[in-house]
Amino acid sequence: MTAERHETGAGQGLKILIHHRIASSDGQAVHIRELLIALRQIGCSVVIVGPAGMDRIAEGQRLPGISTLQRLMPRPVYEIMELGYSVRAFFRLLAAWRKHRPDALYERHNLFLLAGVWLKRGLGIPYIVEFNSPLALERERTGSLRLRAVGRWSEGAVLRSADRVLPVTQVLANWVKAQSVPEEKILVVPNAVDPDRFTDMRGLDEAKRAIGCPDSTVIGFVGYPRDWHRLDRAVDFIAAKRLELDLRLVVVGEGPGLEEVKARARALGVEDRLILPGALDREAVVRYLAAFDVALQPGVNDYASPLKLYEYMAAGRAILAPSSVNILEVLEDGRNAVLFDPEVPEDFQRGMERICADPALRQRLGATAKADVEAKNLTWHRNATMVCRVVRELT
């Protein structure tokens, strides 16, 4: 372990006000939860302001009513409500500041969320923004943003008001800089993993027996499957190789892209090659992950830092991923992963053939990826230490 991971007193004497608007128990909730745990472990006191009830919903679920509101309410009205939420959040932040007098405000960015900006401007409290994606641009691309000018303005106001912006990739850092944020205010803090979660994983053979496919090569995906993940390509590969290889596709998670996977498998006659356990608690996810011969990151946007990627690495799985610029910040083809060109459809199939046909390659890639987690200290402890250092610089 690196020395930085053992800086258990790095947060001693600090108190940080954590603010978020997360309404679902998914990857973004994992990020906040793991960072909170790590901050406390290094001696930092944290005060949390966020939607009530988050600690009572199941993994992969949303707060009751949120999905219904999004579905039934006209988008402009819903977006005005998002903006209006900032007023309530501001008074909650102000009450927390008066009660606890924190050293800094740490906020996970969300669109139309201006409460942190107002607290910063009103009190002068050091303001740190965790930035995971350009949400105005993202929602414009998907056609789900109606108040475009207001969305872009609110996002810019947050970024330019922050004392530090913490993007999760260098690609995203470059985007933030292009929004007139000075470079000295930007610090890349990628997503991470708690490697201790994977220390007691079952062996590969035992894990595959436990999920009912002891003699198969298991291709696995963990997360919230969307259409742009292109898991249908894995189904196509399994269908094309059904006479040569005993392959199974395991998808751990629920999401809108899952129906396409099922439909594709039915159409190609390989529905029996699918294992779909649904959304699971974190311990059960590890049990399934232990059975993966190949861990898929089949599609990704060009600025993300996928949480599942670090979990695959900590678990010592052989990874197949696209060679996009943000992924290249972490993975190297033939060293700790097999990478394919996302712009060339045939390259995914070539990558699958390469990694599925070579058990020795898979073992070497997985071992190197796991070693990189420790060597590069890709842990939440490191991230928490970096956040505390930023707070000390600002105070």
C-alpha cells in the first residue's frame, strides 16, 4: 500500500459540509457514500445536506415520486422545479453552516443547482465542486433539456463561482477550462475503488459454479445498462461463436438498455446464454463479479470516469473497453486491458475474439489491472486525502 492511503489523520480537525441532489441509489450515490466513508476514516468531520430518505432506498432505486414527476410533468415545468429546489437547498445549507461552522462546502454538481453558489457569495465559505459531467450538454444531446439557455448559464455560474473544480478526467478538465475557469482552480480527481471489498472474493471456478455455469467463459457487465453501452454487440458475438465457444453473458443491474439485450438474444436464439440477476446489493455484485472471465466496458461517453472500471481492476478481471481518450487515462491495450476502436464496429468483435480465446492473456491482464490499483493508489482514501488538502489550501 502507498503511504498516502495510510494518512489516517489527513482530515484531522477539518469539518466539511457535503451537499448533493442525488435522488437514486446508483453510481453517483456510490461516489458520495464512498467518499464520505473515506473522509471519516482519515479523521475529517462531515455534515451532509441532501434529499431526505436516500439512506432508506434499495440499491439501484430512486426516491419515490421522482420518476413519476419526470414522466408526467412537462419538461419546462420540471426544470423550473429543479431550479426552485435551489431555494430550499440554500436555506438548509445556511442552517447547517450556522449550526456546524464547517471549513468548506463540497458540492456534487447537478444542473439548475445554485444553492452552493449563493452560500459561497453570501458567506465567503470555500466552495469546492465535484464535476462528473457537463450536464447541460448531456441533456441537450438526449433531447431532455428545454430551458437550454438557463441550464448552460446555471452550470457556468457554478463552475466560475467555485474556488476549486474537481473533474473526474483530464478530458473533462479541458472542457471546464474552456468555460473560462482558470487552470489553477482545476484539479483532476478520478473515480476510485475500495480494494478491501474484493479481498475475500471467491476463486473464479467456485464463483462460476455458484452462478450455474462452471464450464463457460463468462462475459460480464455491472451497472445501469443503457442503449449506448451497446451490449447487443456482446450478444451478437455470442451468437456468432455459439458452435465454437461456450459463452455466457451476465448483466448485473437494471436499466433501459436491458430490453434490447433480451430482444436481441431472443432474435438470435441465444436467450439461454443470458444470466440477468437484476439490481443487487453490493456484496452480491462482488459475488457475480468474481465469476467474470471478461469484464465489459463496451460503451462510454468521452469524458466519464466509470466506477465499474475501477471495480473491475480491483477484482483482477480482464477488461475489454473502448480506446477513447478518457479510458486511455487509466488503461493500456495489451497491458491491463484489451481495447477496441469504438469508431470501428468490427474492432469490438476482434477484441472479444482476442480476449475470449486466450485464458493466459486474461490472467495476465487481470493481475496487472489489480496491481495498478495499488501502484497508482486508485482508492477513495487517496481522493479523500486530496479533498482535505484542497480544503487546507483554501482555509
